[in-house]
Amino acid sequence: MLSKAQEGGLTKGIAIATNALAISHLLYADDSILFCRANISEATTVMSILKQYQEVLGQEINLDKSESISCPNISQAFKSKFQECLLDKISTSLNKYLGMPTQFGRSKEQDFYFIMDRIWKKLKGWKEENSSFEGRGVLIRAVAQAIPTYYMSCFLLPKGLCSKIERAVCSFWWGSNSSNQKIHWTKKDNLFKSKHSRGLGFRTFREFNLAMLAKQVWRFHTNPTSLISKCFKAKYYPHFDILQAPLGNNPSYAWRSIHNSIWMILKGSVGRLGMVKLSTFGETIGYFIIIITKFSPLRLVMGMLRLSKT
């Protein structure tokens, strides 16, 4: 119903760039986001659609748990009229959504420090159990290193925060706490080496963060028709492929994080020239010169050599 209303011109949705796809709604497992312009007619249309939804499915929307977020340049008088139409509370900002921060300040370490707090609470609780070295290793790999994975797949964590998390992991490994500091019998780098390199196999958080972001780059490259790929392409690299995308002016922190990992895909790619013969009824009419990469064969057609009849 929301899509039909947008197609009929009753709602416009929101677009992050001039040529970007206008989005009227985003649906999650147990949460939904609806977009509309700040006018009474679109708000009335959205509320009528929600009422139809309730009547057809017999489900009631809990407006007490719903809220509207408006642009900062909207007057308070108009917000009051808008609230009377939508029948929910209006908030000026949204600090977090689905556990992710939505606004960033100058200090990114302070914005993501809640990750360090979560890991430290886990480590502090385990210290009371006096686990063996084998048990501590399992807890570090299965829990402490898994907590920031969700955030690392979207944002680049500051180097200082990654170092603090690694130091906390090392302190837990050697059994140190705030009141009893124990000797670290080897340097931190040896703990975070792979087992093939005679280490313990702990993840280096900074490198794992870049790997997770590079996975997003590869997803944009191989699946350009997805909604998030279309939005990022329209906003930041409308005339390029993501592997050649510039950083741009005043980018968001999400795009800045993803852009910092493009070099990993380029470094891991291997290119070579190939040639494909084009013929009809046994007669050769030309050749295609193609770049074949390690990950995406036959991806880019460079040109064609035509043969003249003699």
C-alpha cells in the first residue's frame, strides 16, 4: 500500500541524492521506518494506510512505542500540527537504531566506547571464575572477539579503541586485574599471530575490521542492484565503479569507513588480458579484448578488433 501511494504521487518518500531511488519505507523483522515529507497531506495518507493495515490484518499499532523524527529546520508550531495528525510523539534526534550510532561527533573513540564497556564487563565477570588458559582462550575467541563484529561490518573503529580492546584481552589472558597486575611473559603481537605462525590465533581487531568492511565493498561490486548499493552509488560514485570511487566532499562516516577498505580488494585482485574470438557460421568477424580478474572473470570488455574481408 505504501508503494502504491508513492507510485500514485500521494507520498514522495526520501532520496539521499538527486538521482537516488526514493524510499518510502524500510521493513525489518520487528521494526519499521516510514518516510514522508513534512506536510499534512502526506502525513494523512500515511495514517490512512496504517488504519487500513490494522483493519485488514486485525493487528493494532502501538503508538506509545512509535515516534517521529523531523528535520531541525521545522518550526515547533508545525511539529505540533504534524503530531496531531500522526498521533505519536515527536523526537528531535535518534542517537541509536538497531544498536548502531546514528550521529557522530569529533571523537569517534568516544562514540564507540560503549563497545569497550561491553567487552570489559564480560572480561571482568569471567575473572572471578579463575578459568584455565584453555578456557580463557575459548572465551576470548567465542565472546570477546564476537561482540564488535556487528559494528565492524559497518563502521571503521578508531585505532586507539582497537588497541585498548586488545590490551584488555591480553590482561584477561594473563590473569591481571585492577588490583593485581601480573607479568605478561610475551609481547602482545605474539598473542595475535595465527597458530601457523606460532601464535594463539587471536584476531587483530583493526585488520578484522578492515576485512569486514572489504566484504561490504565486494558486496556492492557483485550485487549493484541491491537497495543499499543503489543508494551509495547515487550519492558517492554515480559515474564510477566502487573500486574506482572517490571519497567525495563531506562524506558520511559509513562511506568513509567503506572507502578505507577498497584498497584491500584492489590489492587482492589479479588481472590479466584475455581474448575471445567472435564468429558467425564459421567465419571470424572480430575479437574481444577482456580483462579477467581473479574474483570476477569476464567482467570488463575493453574493446573489439574487427577483421576486414579480403
